[in-house]
Amino acid sequence: MDEPLMTTQKEKPKTVARKPSSAPIPAALDNFLERAQDATGGKTEIGSRDKREKKVSTPLILPPSLKREMETHIENLRTGTSRSIWICEAIREKLDRDSVK
């Protein structure tokens, strides 16, 4: 019994992606980026993204209990603040408070 030969070719998956647009940055995203910049102590004008200070990476070693407490606190804020921004804000508050003395 002859069965017809079936060729099985895998079809390439089709991706759905939006074309890049030259639309301006949404205000919410720009505000978020401004807050991150302000948390690091840099003062920038709105819309001057190219003048922002470059970020540096600093490894941070935390005890697991402190990290859990921090994560819980950030989640309970329900502001959508990232861990990095929250840490920068905390450092800025500490530096400002200590420089007053």
C-alpha cells in the first residue's frame, strides 16, 4: 500500500510587532524618568533626555531579611516605584538628612 509522501515544512512563526513611531514620549513615562533622575540628585529640565547623567551600576549585598522587608514595603506602596528608584530615593533622603547636621 503506497501512501503519498507528505512534506512537512515548519512554517516560520509570524511575529506581530508595531512599527517604531516617532511619537513623543508619553507624559507618564517622562515623569517616571524624571523622578528617577531627581532621586539620584540630578536636576534636569523636562524634555532634556540627552542631558541626563549616565547611570552607574553598583552591586549591593543585602541580608535576605532586609531585602524581603524592602520588597514588601515597596509592594505595599502601590506606586509602581522600582526597587532601584526606591533605593536611590532612600539614599538621597539619608544624604540630605545627614548634610543638615
